[in-house]
Amino acid sequence: MKLNHYHITFTFAWVLGCIFFLLSCREAETGQAAIAQQNQVIIQQSTVNWEAAQQHALFNDSQLSKQQAQVLKIATLPLLLPNEPELIATGIMSAGEDWYAASMKHEGFSVVVSGSTRRVTVPGVEVPNLPEYRKQDLRVTRAEGIAELAFTAYGAIYTISVECEDPENDKHCKNESYILELANKLLRSKVNHD
Amino acid sequence: MSIFISRIPDLLRLCASTLATRIAFLGLIGCFVSLIITGCQPKVSFNYKPPGELEPDSGQGRVDYTVYLGGMRFPLEQSPSYANSQVYGVGGLHGPAGSQCDERNYSYPWKDNYCETRTWDMPMCPSGKGHQGQDIRPLDCTDSVHWVVAVEDGTITHIGSYSVYLQGSSGIRHRYLHLNHDQLAVSAGQQVQKGQRIGLVSNNMGSVQTTIHLHFDMYSGGLYIPTYMSLVEAYKDLLDQ
């Protein structure tokens, strides 16, 4: 067959049509610049310093209901709870072997105190240090209106969060004094360790 | 154009003239028919900006490609979902003028907003301050319709005015914010399985309203860890299902 410019033009149009078709059907990848790195994520388990924890002032365990105490018994880290009977009475406790959480409510706001001996680390990824449990070190932050502070004590990591129905105006969230007061009122329960 | 139109009869004659041109002509027609059948729309699939690349002028992101929780279930039950900024997106406080429901907010690519400018402390961010998690819009701008689900097995440890905390079996605590708290499917102390429904995406921030979105963050060792690439991988898994 003798080729002329019509053949060439037409073949070119056909190829273009097919390319366009293929482009329309393929999965567009534009903008996908990132490739996930399956970095080695390590779950680090810290060791509890019970000797030091035993020096911590004790919580009055009679404030805990039988059910609350039963749940908290599972945890194998020092259980720090706020010395606030009214809050404790509303507490829903959850625990695993290496963590616990006490979820409490008050009119207009809620509090959760939690502790854990587990943390996620990645070799080469620098993680800032948390303050030790000493009054002067505690630093309050905000997370979407939720006041929060975290610290390390006796080998575990503890977090307190205070969340308000009116985060912009309620002093329990707006000011630092309430959460700091709670942190400084933490006492150690003996339900899981003498 | 007029030259091209005047050549159409010639082209049509050419199409029928030889076997090769007939095949080419049919191929071309086939391509266009296929395009019509497939909606004549380029199929845009999931794509995303790299971690740390925030909306312009919204702060300095953290470049971290680590998938901190592999095998995680994507927190929204259905796709598509759109990870992007609420504050710097269309209709946001510092974003272009428009509605939060603007279609630009409901399109790819995803954009990281971990470490986006905030006034509060965030030691993991280059500036020391910033947003702790990732904002995600559901498939459309409808309130209290789209479910969020447990990203892994775990225990619901706390339900606040606009937050739900899930302590995962991995040791990571996941936080879901802005759900409709009148229609939660879980309660504090409850054990949940990966994929189990938790609540509906809403604009709840206590007495304040935010945009319709899920704020999702991951917390371990007293720090909010980068979420973006874990979400990207989880979303890819959801799309592959």
C-alpha cells in the first residue's frame, strides 16, 4: 500500500484518540508525590519504678466503687487519680495491662486522667522529652479547646485532659489553674499495688 | 478550521478506501465511543500532597513519611473522603471566600494539616506550635450522615462534649472530634472492634460550631504523633476493598 499524507494524518489522529482514551481511563496519579516509608515503628515498654512510686501520697481507695476498683486492678503501673470525690464518683474506668484511664464528668466539663507505660518510637525520629512530675515543670497546652498536660513519673507517662461544653468561656478550660490544680492533687491508688 | 471541514468528504472517502484506513477509522470511532461510555470525564483517582506540605501561608509542616500504625482502618466508613484544612480551606477563617461546602473542599489532592498554624504548644511541630491531627471531610457536606469507625481494636476510654477517645490495642490513643454526640454508637468503657461504628461526622465543638469534618489525631507517649501517612495508607486500603 502506498502511504500518502492522508494515511499519516489519519493514523496520527487515531493514535492521539487512543492515547486520550487511555489517559482518561488510567488512574490519575498527579500530585501523588509521597511514598509511605514503612519505617520501623517500635513500641517501647518502660519499666515502672515502684520504689519511687510508693513514696507518692496515697489516694483514699474507699472513694472507688467495687466495679471501678475491679477494672483498675488489671493495670500494672502506678494509678494516679485526682483527689476529687465528686469527680471520682462519676468515673468510668478502663484499663489494660499497661494503661488505664479514668473518665469523669462535672457539670459543663469533663476530665480524663490516663497513664501508660507504652510509647511509639521510630529510630531516627527525634521526640521531645516530656517534663517530670514536678509542679514547676508542668506545662498546659490546648488541643481544639481542650486543656491538656502530660508528664512522666515513675517510668510511666500520664495525661490529664479537661474538656468544656463552652471551651471559649469556661474557666476550667480557658485558664490553666484548674488543670494544674488537678495535676497537683493526683494521689496514688493502691488497688493494683501496695 | 474551514480547511479542515472542507476536507471531511475527502477524509471519509479515505476512511473507506483501504483496509488499513477502515481499521484506523473504526479504531478512532471506538475510542470516542468508549470515552462517551466512560462519561467523557477523566477518572480522577486518589492523590495526595506529600506530608509536611501545608496550604500556603498556613505554617510549617512536619515532613514525616512514617506510617505509625500500619494496617489501620481508615476512620471514615466510606470513601471518598477529603483530608484538608478547615481553617485555610475555602470558607475557612483564613481561607478563600466561599462556602465550606465548596466543591474545592471536596476534591483531591489530600493536604496535610498536621502542624498547621495554631497558638497552642505542639513540640512535634518545627515551630513548636500547631495543629495536632488531621482534618477530614466526609464524602459530601451533609451533617450527621457519615459514620466514623474504630481504626483498630480497642476501648472507648472517654466521651467528652465533642470528643471520643479510643485506646487502641497498639498502645496509641486515637481521638475523634466534632461528632454528633446525640447519636453516638459507643459509650465510655466499651470495647470496640476495628471497623465498628462510633458516631456521625458533624460540626460539634460544644457550644461553638465548626465545619462539618472529623478531626482525627493519634497520641502516644504524651505526644501527638504525625497522622498523615498512616491515614494515606489506610485510605488506599479502603479504596482497594
